[in-house]
Amino acid sequence: MKLYRKYSAGNIILALLSIIIAVIFLFPLVFGLFASLKPESASSKHFIDWFKPPYTLANYAYILGKSSVPMWTFNSFLIAILSTGLGLAVSALAAYPLAQMEFWGKRNIFFYFLMGLMVPGEATIVPLFITTNGLYMIDTYPGMILPGIAGSMGLIIMVSFFKAIPKELIEVAQIDGAKHVVIFSRIIIPLSRTVLATNCILSFIGSWNNYLWPLLCAMSDRMFTLPVGLPTFELTYASDRVIPITSNMVASIPAIIIFLIFERQITQGIAMTGIKE
């Protein structure tokens, strides 16, 4: 019976579909790897020729040594890390009173953040740009980072998780004389490592892939992030396919490494965003 369940027709079909989907998603990466190893300005009459020798690492040496791709990679990492760290702190500090404290207007405030999920980010771009420009933060790191630290999704996830923490733990700590700062730092945070990791990863991915705001805020080449810089870089090589493909491969390496390290947390985080209390 166990063998029948393990190798049933449904499981076989599901496995085949999974393999097909995996091949579809991996093929562009494999093709990009082989194409990036071809000599500069290489062209092929047949598609299969992209996978044949000769191979060279000269394209990677050029991208890493003479292009702006490493600088854009640094900008993407810096902005993503700082936005994630600050956003995590703000969301956790805001979620604790909404989940564990009682005060007037609490439900209205939480409803306000829920309404924030219904407003597309593009609708706030113009007032955000005007505000940032008025503070003289256009084309600066603070201007790129600060608008991304406050998000409704991370706050709502944390509020839902904090509410699930037994109130008896909070009451016992209060009886012992613990203040909210102690309760938050020594009880809530240690019990919330899972949701903190989830928010951290989702926030990092969102910041890493963000295109619209860096496009508007970054006015100079030195402030570009990868999503903004790579298209402008590829325009200068309109007749050459190899160098643009190599630049994309170099830009993909950090994201691939991060995904391989935190694959379990990423999948758990995506699943958690769909869980309703």
C-alpha cells in the first residue's frame, strides 16, 4: 500500500510537471551562463552554437574591472540591507502596541494600515518624490532608503503573529514588574524569530527588485541600483549580445547565493503571507 501511494499516477504526473517547470525556469540561467562565456561580439547562426566552444572569462574580467556593475551591486546590497533592517525595527515596534496593548483608536489605526495594502505604490510616487525633493534627499542614499522602511504588509504579518503569543506570558512578566520595553525585548522578540526572518527576507527581496523609486530618485550613474543600471548599460551594447548577458549573470550571482542559503526561509515566508489567523 505504501509503495502504491508513493508511486501512484498522481504523484508521477506531479513529479513530471515539477521537472518540466524546473527545466523551464532553469534553462534561461543555463543559457546565460554558456552565452556569457563566449567571446565578445560572438554571434551564432544556430541556437545550439551558443553552447559550443570556444569559451573565455574575459567578459567577466571586463564587467568586474571596467564597468559600473560592481558599484551598482554594492548600491543594491547597501540599500536593501539598510531598508530591511530599519523596516524590520519600525514594523516590530509598531506591531507590539497594536497586538498586545489596549488604547483608544487601536482598531482604527490597524484598519488604516490595512487600507494601505489597497493603495498601489505608483499612486504615492508623485507626493513621495515632492517630499523627498523638498528635503534635498534626491540622489542620496537616505532618499533611496527611507521611503522603503515603512510598509503595511510587514506590520500586518507581525501584528497577527504577536497576537498569537499567549497573553499569560505578558501578564506574568507585568506582575513581576517588567515594563513594556523589557517585555518587548526579552519575550516578544525571542519568540518571534520566525516571523522576523520571514519579514526580513521578503523585505530584502522587495528592495533588491525595486525599480520605480530608484529610477526616479537616482539622478547620477553612481547612485544606480542593478534594476536601474543594467538596462542603461545594455543600451550601450545594442549590437553585442554577450556583454549584456554577462552583466546580467554577474548581477544574478549574489541573488542566487542568497536564495540558496535562505531557500527554506523564503518559501516559509511566502507561505506565511497567505496564512490568515
